[in-house]
Amino acid sequence: MPPKGKPIRPIKSAGVSGKKFRRVVAKSRLKTLPADPSVVSLDLRAGSLGSLNAYLKRNRGIPDREVALELRKLLSGTSKRSRFRLVVVDHPDLSPDNRGRPKSKSDALTRVERELYAKYRQQLEIIGKTKEARFQTAKDEGRSEMTVRRAIKKVEAALKSEIELEDLRSRRQARLDRLRTER
């Protein structure tokens, strides 16, 4: 037999307007938070922004001076004026791959990458197989195989772009020579 009455749980909130109980069974009705300036001021002093959101939504701004002063205390007030302080932090819902050291955007080759590529080419002539040559180069240089692979890829891309650039220059020169002979 189910218990009589509706089971409820307290909502943990620091704000004055947040001291309510939530039904365990979900209801379809939407809750409206009070947006009275005095409630908003009390909530800001208590370190809660829930009623400020409803207040801003309802009034589309801050027409009340008391609310504006309390918000200003949170933004730049001293510890004597307010127990809390608003700070900007990274959003907790961001994916973790948005953090860490940013990838290098440089296309310029480094001395290390050129040396790794040269040693890889030597190993490739000796061994004859690309995977084994990469592994042996990484082992000899005390680097990871992925570092050697990245260096090879970057140097080969630079060589390819140099060849394409030289090809483009030669085609332009040939076109200029044709135009000069036609005149």
C-alpha cells in the first residue's frame, strides 16, 4: 500500500527564494520564481543568483537601485561589504579537449624536425621498410614514434608545397615568355 501524501525533498539553495520543497514525482507545471526587488537583494546578500535571473527576465534590466547596488557589491565590493564575490570561471559543461596546451599553428620547420627526417631517410635506405625505419629512428633519437611520424609528415608536406610552388613559378614564367614572344 503506497504511503499517504506526497513525498518531498528539500532543495539545497543559499537564496531566500530557494527555500522550497521539490516533489519527488515530477509535475508538468512551471515554477515562477519571485522577482521582487527586496527578495532579489536578500538573495544577492546570501550569495544566490536564482532570483536575479527571474528579476532580469521579468524587468529586462535593473530598474531598482537597491538591486543594482547589491549586484555592484558582488562584482567589486570589498570583503567588508559582502561575503561573496562574482568571478568568471570556465564553463563546467565544456568538453575536456578545449583545455590544455594549444596546438602549434606554425608551418615553419624546426631544426629538430629536419634532423629527425634526415635520420629517418637514412634508416629507410638501410632498412627499406617505413614502419621499421620510423621505429628505429625513434629508438636511436630517444623520441616517441609519434614524434618522428609528425616530423616526417610535416617535412614531406613542406617539400610537397615547395615543389608545387616551384611548378607554379615555372608555369607563370612560361606564360610570360609566351606573351613576350607573341608581341
